[in-house]
Amino acid sequence: MKKLFFITALALTANMATAQTNDGGHKGLDFGINTGYEFLTGDNNSGEIPVEISLGKRFNKNFYWGISSGAIIQTEEEGSVLIPITTDFKVLFPLSSSTLTPGVLLRAG
């Protein structure tokens, strides 16, 4: 397990070092704070309030990888607070004719 962690850290460090060139692309880490309200359907008609802090890196114009954690507060009286830890992998498809960037998000945790 230590070897896998070391190899992953080394690969991320190497990618960060190469991302410092001046090619006009995104450089550095992305930091975000996300919150909102989620409506639940089906047997459970209550809702949830997620609050999440995320940190990630966009390696080039098409690939992003990050981690996040936070709290999900359930609005029902018997609900508990959940503390998720997730990893996010995004594949982005930038369009030259638009400022919008469609993409696919895979989140596991």
C-alpha cells in the first residue's frame, strides 16, 4: 500500500511540475466549496443539504481528478449527518464555439 501511495504522489508531483509551462492552459489546483439542497423522491420525501469542500487538478483540457469531503445533513427529524469522502474523475469535451464545456463525471467514495 505504501508503494502505491508513493507512486501516485510521485506521478501527481511530476504532472504538477510539467503543468508549470506557459502554454496558456490551466495551471495549479482547483479549490471549491459546494452547497445546495437535494430533493429526494420515492418512499423518502424529505431532502438533504450537502456541504462539500473539494480539491483537484485539471491535468489538461480534457482530464480532471480531485477529492472531496464534507457533510450531508438530512432534513427529516430522525435523519443523521453523513460524512462522505469521494474522489472525482471528469472527462471534459471543450467546444471552440462556446464557453460551456460538456463533460462526464465519475464519483466514487
